[in-house]
Amino acid sequence: MSHIQNFSISSFLFFAATSLSVAQQANVNLDWNPQKNTENLVPYGGNVVSPEVRDDQTITFRLKAPDAHDVRLTGGPILLALGVKDPVPFKKGDDGLWTLTVGPVKPNIYVYRLLLDGVPVVDPNNTITGSSNQPGYSSVVVHGSAPAYYDARKVAHGNVVRHIYHSDVLNGEREMFVYTPPGYDSRKKYPVLYLLGGSGELASGWSLDGRANFIADNLLAEGKMVPMIIAMPNNQVLHRSDPKHLEKTYVLFEKELRGQIVPFVDKNYNTITDRKGRAIAGLSMGGRHTQMVGMNDLDLFSSFGILSAGDLGTEKMNAAFFNDPKVKDKVDYLLIGLGSGEIDFVGKRSASTHETLKKHGIKHEYFIGGDGAHDWGTWRLLLHDKLLPNLWKKK
């Protein structure tokens, strides 16, 4: 028996961006510039305004900590945007207020933490706080002159529904978020993209940090993608710190995908129930799940997105894929994508997978670009610029 909680985007993300973001302005809407200090209002429960983002894309961080000895700004995405490698020190005032102004930085959403006497913590005055299966983090929204491609715009919006289901594979209750496009018609059949998170992500990651639903809404309004269902399951199938994670995760996830996730979506939505109507993609660990499970399951999927991932042993790990005599005809679209700032991190693995596919004559797209690294700035861009516009594209 499935329990369905009708968390439409107007309720689910309203909670995340409003109840959690009643900060620098009266955030009664899904604002695209939520940290612009238009009313000089201190966040409810806070004591200073932090972060404050100005129209010139400079940011001021503040922390009231009179007993602290050292405060610094840290976090890969924000430091990359600033072009520095080491945490940036704050300056302490006589009143115990620590302050740091940085930038300008390019408009985007950046994850950061504060180093408080060497301990990484969330910004206690920032109400846009990450929700995932890892220690907390804060996000700073650097706005441009108008809503970005990942913001809620004045267009028709789809819905995101949170499903709770029982997994016989993992012997427990699981969650999955499913996006349906504006005007979803239960009498029509839709293709489905199964979109996976990375290590430490929850099923909600692609909606909250990835803004997948808003990206899809905006692309659909511009006529740049095919109307589709986007299923965002939890692909964490065992503790990420399990010593045998690598050897267990692919087996467990394939069982969950085949036995629980795909059947659940096909039962509850009007889907195209053959491989030509299914795609699977994921970031980081989700990209490896896509490659090591999805690409070997050609009876289930015909399109794939490997984001910030890959493997040096692609030929061995994807033996079933390469040994299929009709594999060239079975792949409709295959993307290998990563950010320009993560070439040293996953670049060799992505390049190896790319070279192996090229060696076997498998048509695919290999893309390195954007300003991000191994972060949501990269994954939002790949979803918007590459993955969604190319799935089920008319040839």
C-alpha cells in the first residue's frame, strides 16, 4: 500500500524557500533574490543579517560571536567562485561582530560553511540551509538582473509529489519525489527520466538544491524539451560509510530499481512502459549508478546521463552493455558531462568512459563546461543545457 503526500511544488518548496528563508526581505514569494537586503529585516530567530547580497554581486557575511577567536568562510563552491583555495578570514569588530565582504561573484547559488575556531558550521543567521544526508551547509543566492533559468518564473508550473512506499528489497519505508509537467493528462502516456542524487543526498536533493522542477517548467515554457515525468528516488541503499559500500551498492540499487522504483512509477503514473520511454541519469554516485546499473540494463533504459562520474574500468564494469550486439541501436542518447572546475577530481574517470565509448563506436555527447566543480552549479547547468533538451528529441 502506497501512502501519497500531495506535496505540490507550491507547498513543498514554499516551505524550503519561505519558512526556511524568512530573512532579509519579506519572503512571502519564491523570490529570485531572497538575500537582497531591501527592508533591513533581521531573520526570525537571528541577530544579524547574513548573508547580504547586493545588486553588484558582492556579498557580506556577518556573525555575532564575541567569544570566538577565529572565523573564516569555507566551502568548495564559494571559494571556487572567489578564485581562492584557502578559507577567507573575517574581521572582528569591537562589538564582537565578525564581518566579511567578498566579490563580486557570478550569479548562481553557492554552498558554504563558516569555520568557527576551526569547526565547520552553518551560518546561524542564514535561513537557506541545506537538507541532506550529510552535515549541514548554507547556501548564498547571488542574483542577477532577472530570475535565472533555475528560478520560479511566471510560467505554467508542474507538480512535485512526495511518495512514501515500502521497499521489500531494503525492508523499510522509502521516499521518492515525482515531477509531472504542467497540464499533466492521465489519459496520455509520458516518458520518464529517473534522476539520481549523489553520496549524502536525499531524494529531495534534485528539487531543493537542483531546482529540477523549475528548470523543467522554464524549458517547457520555451518549447525546449519534451513533456516528461521526472522520478527522483533515493538511491542511497546502504550507509555511505559502509566499508563494503562499493561492492554492495550496485547489486542493491539494481534490485531496488527493478523491483520497487520502476514498477511503482509505472503503477501510479501513465508512463511509456518500454525501454524507449525510460531514461536514467545521476550526479556523482548517481552517475556511477547510472553507468554501472542503468547502462547494463538495456531492457529497461535507452538514454543515460553520467554527470560528474565515470570509471577507469568501463569496459569491465559495463561488460553486458558492450557485449550486446545491438547496443549501438539501443542507445538513443548518452551524456557524459562535468564542470570545468572538477577536471582533476573526476576528469580521468569521465575521460576514460568517454574514450571507451568512442572506441566501441557508441554515439554519445561529452561535455566539459560551466564555472562549477563537483557541485550543484554544475549539475543544474548540465540538466538545463544538455540533459533535458536532448531526451526524446525528435530526430
